Amino acid sequence: MSEPAVILEGVSKGFAGLSRPALTALSGRIQAGMISGVVGPDGAGKTTLLRLMAGLLKPDAGGVRVFGRDPAEEAGPLRMQVGYMPQKFALYEDLTVLENLALHADLRAVTGADRERAFARLLEFTDLNRFTRRMAGKLSGGMKQKLGLACSLLGRPRLLLLDEPGVGVDPISRRELWAMVQQLAREGIAVVWSTAYLEEAESCDEVLLLNEGRLLFDGKPGAFTARLGARSLHLRGLAGCRRRALRRVLKFPEVSDGVIQGRSVRVILREGAKAPDPAGVDDADGSPYWVPVEPRFEDAFIDLLGGGPGGGSRLAERMRARAPTGDTLIEAESLTKRFGDFAATDRVSFSVKQGEIFGLLGPNGAGKSTTFKMMCGLLTPTAGRARVMGLDLQRSAGRARQRLGYMAQKFSLYGNLSVRGNLEFFSGIYGLHGARQRAAIASMLEAFHLEPFLEVRTDSLSPGFKQRLALACAVMHEPDILFLDEPTSGVDPVTRREFWSHINGVVERGVTVMVTTHFMDEAEYCDRIGLVYRGRLVAMAPPDELKAAAATDARPDPTMEDAFIELIRRHDSP
Amino acid sequence: MSSAFSLRRLGALCLKESRQILRDPSSGVIAFALPLVLLVIFGYGISLDAKGVRLGVLDEDGGAEAASFTSRLSGSTAFEVVPAASRAELDALLQEGGVRGYVVVPQDFTRRVYSGCGEPARVQLVTDGAEPNTANFLNAYVSGAWLGWSEARARELGRVAPAYPEVLARHWFNPAAESRHYLIPGSIVIIMTVIGALLTSLVVAREWERGTMEALLASPVSRAEILLSKLLPYYALGMASMGLIVASAVFVMGVPFRGSLWVLFVVTTFFLLSVMGLGLLISSKLRDQFESAEIALNVAFLPAMILSGAFFEISAMPEALRALTYLLPPRYFVDALRTLFLAGDVWRVLLPNIAFLAGTSALFLTLVARATPRRLDG
């Protein structure tokens, strides 16, 4: 094998004010001519690692060599050979596509005939020829990412560092980007693609798997999942409640992790364990049975971390049960929101019954949050109607809100208050006082394991604990309806499972949940999903039906993402 | 290979910055609309001139000379004279705000005017100290009226009048005593501070927020290129705005400009570089638009407004604040501009101001050059 493009030797990097280093003693290699995935949940150290390779950071200890040079000390000669695409698009939104390209071309000394050729090649490659005069800010997420890629490719770098290029991009554009990057790798470029989506790791040639700043695995993704052998199983044939089934399954000592996948429950067995007898798991008269399935990268990751968090929810145990009524509690009627000439939500209709989990699934920027905010009465619709518990949110939002719990997408607690301060404030504004307030706070502290952090400033909590606290603040007043906007973004897979245990638990208590997510696999927990794409509700059905509807001869058992892409394709060309 | 400095890269960055300035309506508003609005407000809206201020007058003397002096007061447009019969009445009026001050012409006034040497004639002025600006102006105007009258009487009576140079100096450079002439140089300072500190700190912080700075740092650009690409376009914008203000002040509002343009150019250059340096320093530390604006407002805009002497007289400030103003570039810019507008190229005044501004621009630019990262961790 030829000389690696990047050699990492015991690299450590910490930042002031953070309790644990961003990276600890990391060693690895990036080879030319292939896509190397830097994979791990948010906060794993991916961005730090890419910045170290780009020479934007200097390691505290250990060495980084890029093409034999130290990127922090010998930045000059390396900058021309390394293309770097930071997160968040990093484009000048008030410059046109062509002006953005021209700027980067000038910065990288691509001039004259070279430049004409490079522009022609890159615009063709990224399919941006039609949009050269459009402001970068007016491009879709996918096109922005392609433009960012084109900018970082000017000057023909030999190492391409892409920091989470899949974020904020719809699944179709993500696949297109992937195909482009694959072609670049074939041309001999060393490509580094960082991602928090563990399923993206499966397509990489090589993977550096990070967790909390440490390297968990380095090698081919297939080798990582192969460790599981035949320990990934589906429990099928369930007739009753799959949420209760999951909770029972997770109580088996043989099972290390379990998630809901449509009508099935997916489990990982502990090493050396035999599949337990599934009789008694179903609470209806189904006949559940085990089916071995292909292990996923995420399965192996969770297994390596020692398994999932178990299926109980102390939160749900403390909630009062609501009698099932079968009423429709949430209703959207051709809901539309326009910002100028742009329809963020376009004639969206759906209804949600009591005790149901309804999910809006779609890439960032598809219009999920806008729809969501109209449902909670935070945004006024341009047209159409949003009703919650029969109340029109435009007229009686106040009355409705008392019975709603809302968890915003962005962290929306008071960062400079302590955990206790936030709990007291949010219980107070929902009208809890005295003994009831104290009891509610005590039960939240216990349910979310927040007691050790009672007096800690909320700012300094880890992302996982911040999300837990945000959920606690949203449910303290025992709402009948929970609105959760991207509750698990920025949270590691283990904490995500814990979240879903809580959500599953409160739904069993008769609470109705509406949730948005851009994690395709998370949608499987929902009873029904609405696929949102460019402001429109493209499809709405239970997850298994969506997948079945998208099945083709070539792909008889599609993943949620496959289904999404297929359904959008059909929507675009009916 | 990339060299340490490339004109092509600098040109590309400046072009990008200029395009952003042209497309961002807020820079146009700050550089061209705001100055015009401020000029109109300060030129026509706000006036520190005392006109029709209610002034109580108590004539205890009752003689011809006293009547001659009080008629001078009532003849001025500055006052609306309220005659009174006793001090008690005047005190009551002053307390309830019926008058802003009062003048007492004492019993022996006429006698003293005629007696000539020995005991000069006196009048007493009592002002409402709760409104120091009005009190100051009352003081100035009554003193002026008094001086004018006593000089005239002295000439008529063939005597030498007592001199009050301090009072004379107040009217010297602003013979029309129009506060507009005095306020417009001050408002220029405010506008240049906003363009220099606020705008530059915002645009750099925006690059950090959007991640474009990270993309720039990962490209072959050098520190000097990044810095210059921020300084040059906004310097040009500031100068264009300056040209507009000076032209409209002189040609539209009739404010005199007695200095030379090249001195104005030099002074403005040093001031702009100082505040731009400050703005860049703020945003290289904070990297957040909201925080940058907040800090720029507090360390640049508010001091320029309050402590520069643009609107509030430094001599009227408490000792500690007065000492603080010596540290602020706007103070020197105000001083230099007033001199240039109202007096001319008075080098004795201009040189120290220019020297100080040159010093602060060098200081801030050095600090910025050091603080501008070439990596994300310094």
C-alpha cells in the first residue's frame, strides 16, 4: 500500500472549560483513493479531528502528519493540497454561486484557462450550471453542500476533509453527494467524510469510529459489524402493543439492546447468549418468533458500549394513566405557512388520535419545525387550521398550552440558571405551586437522574443531560399532549434509546406524542409517519406500510431511507 | 506554492467584501442614511441654543440704569422676561419651574454705575442647577448681555469696562452662537464610530458564525490579507460617508469649514483606523454577532456619544470622568474636527490630537494583528 495521506499518532486535544479532552491518544491512518469515515455521535471529537488535519488546530500531544508534513506548522505548502469543507455550509450567502467559486479560485490561485476548465468541470460535476447566478443563500441544503464541495475542490486537493456533509441535506441529495465523493476517491483523492449517522458508516471504505474522544474501532465497517455474528434478531409476529413487547424483551438478561422497527422489535443478544423464548412477550394472541437479520453498524456500536439502557421509564411510572378515549386530539387542516414567496409548509393535513405517536420525518429545512410551531400555536398559519383538543390555536392558544408540553428543537432552557432553577421556573409558569411543585421537581430529578446536578449551571451540562432536563421541563405539568421537536438531535445513540423508552412509556399512560426527527431509523418508533419534503406531506402511513409501499423488485426490503427516497421520487414524477 | 502575501488574494477578498457591502442594505443605511438623519436631527431638530427661556427679573433699584439693563434682557430673543416684585416670588417661580433662573438688579445699581471706580456695579444671576445645560446657557447669555450693556455704557460714560475673557472666548469661534455648528462635528464622530467599530465587528463576527472564517483559514490566505480585506473596504466606506457628511454640512447646512481638507483626511484616517481596530479586536475575541454588537455599543458607541465632548461638555464632567475622556480616541477626533470646522488649521490644537489618534490606531492595529488567529486555537 502507498504512503498514507494522513498519519495520526497518539493525538490528544483538549479545550479550556471542558471537563474531558475532545480527543484522547488517537492513532490512525487515512489512505488515498478511498472514503474514510470519521464516525461517531455528536461530541465524539469528529470536528476536532478534521480541524487538526486541516491545520486549524494544533494537537496538545501526539503528531499529525499530512503528506509527511505537520499541518499546523507547515500550513503554507499544505493548504493548496487540502480541501476542507466545514460544517454549516460555510458559504457566503449573499454572493452568487459563481462569485463563491471565483473567490475560492482566487484564494487558491486557480486562474486563466485553468479556472475556466475547473469551473466547467465542477459546475457539471455538481449539476449547478443552471444556478450560477443564484445567491448561495437561496439554494436548497443539498445544493449548498454541493457548492461547498465544489469550492473545496478548486486547486485539485489530494486530501478532501468533509465535516458532516450529510447534515441539512435531503436523502436524495445525500446520495448524490456520496456518488460524487466516490468518484473523487476513485480518482485517487483521500476523502474524509465525518458523520453522526451511523448507517452512513456502512458505506465507507474505512472507518474511524469515535466515542467521547476515543477511538473505538479502526478498519473496514464490515469487519466491525461482523463481530456481532448472528446476534442481531427481529422479533416478528407481534399482534399486540409493540411498545410493551419491547419493554418485556429488554428485561431478558440475554438481550443487550432493543429498538422498535415498524411492527417488529430488533434486538441484539449478549455475546454467547441464546435467544430467549418469546412467548408471553406479546400481550395479544400473536405468536412472536425470532428471525435473524443483517447486523447494522449501530448494533455493533451499541454492543461495544455494553448494550442499551434498558426499557423502563421512571417518568412514565410516575405519571397518572389517562383512560383511552380514541378521540382525535391533534388536527391540521391544509395548514400553510408562507415566508414571502416561499411556502415552508404547504397544505399539510393530518390528524393524531389519543395515545398515538405521530412523527414528522424529513431532512432539515423540509418544513417540519414550521408545521410543528403552528401546531403548538407559536406561529400563525398563512392559511388552514391547527386544532389541539378541539381548540383552535389561533383563538385559544393559552388554554390549549396548559395541556401541552413542548420541547423546542434548540436548547431553550436558561443556561445561566441551575438545574433546580430551571425546574422551578418551568413548573411555576405552568401553575405548579407549593407541595405539588416540590413533588413534581423531585420526581423529575429521580426519573432523569438529575439529582447530582441539582445546583449545576445548565450551560455546563453535557448535551445528553441538557436534553433530559429539557424533556423534564416539558412534562413536569403532566400534559396530555407532548410536542417534541427533534428531541434526540445532538444526542448519542444510547441516550436516544433512553429517550424513546420515556416516550414509549408516557404514550402507554395515554399521552399523545407528536415528534419530528431527521433520523430515519427513529421514525420506526412512531405509530404513523408523515414524510415531509419541501414543505409538502409526501406520504403518511405506519412505518411498515411506507416501507412496503416503496419496495421494488430490486430492493424488496427497503430501509426507511430507501422508502423515503423512493416515495419522493414517485411524488416528483407521478 | 502559496506566498505569504498575494495581491490577487487580497483583491479577491476585497471584491467579495465590497459585494457584500453593496448587497447588504444595513451598511448603506449606516454609512449614508444614518448620517443624513443625524445631520437633520442635530442641524434642525435639536438645538442647545436658549430661545425664549423664561427668566425672572427683579429690579430692586428702580433707577434709569437698571431699567436700561433690564430692557436689554427683555430685548433678547433668548429670554422671555418675567418681572417680579420680590425674591420670595422668584424663588417660588423657580421651584415650580415657572422660570429657569432669575436676575436681581440690586438697590444701589444706578448709584454704582455713576460712582465709577471703587465699587463696580453688579447684578446677581440665580439659575436652576437641576438643568445644568440650561443653567450654563443662561449663564452665558446673561453674562453676554451684561458685558454688552456694561461695555456700551462704559464707552458712553468714557470709562474702561472690566474684561471677562472667558465669556468672550465662548462666543469667539461660534460668533453666531449657533449650536448646530458645534454639534455637527460631534455627530460626525458618532457616525464614524458606528461605521468603524460596530460595522466591522459585526461583519467579522458574522464570518465566524456562518463558518466562512473557518473556510478562509483553511485556504492559503494569510493573516495580513484577512485583516486588510476587512480594513480597506470599510475604510473606503467610512471615507465616502465622511465626504457626504462634510459636503452636506457645509453646502446644505451652512456650517463653516475653515481648516484644510488634507488635514481632515489625515485626522479621519487615523480615527477610522483606531475604531476599526477596536471593532476587529472585539469580533476576533467574541465571534458572535450579538455579543460583538453589545460590546461595540458599550466600548465604542456610548463613550463616543457621552464622553467625547460631542454633545456633553467635558469641562462640565466630574473629575474622574474628565480624566477618563483623555483615554478615548473620539475625544481627540471631536477636538480636531471642531478646530477644523470652526477655527481652521490651528496646529497647536491639531498636532496633539493627530499624534494621539495616530498612536491609538497603531496600538489597536497591532493588538488586532496579534489577536487575529491563523488557527482556531490561536
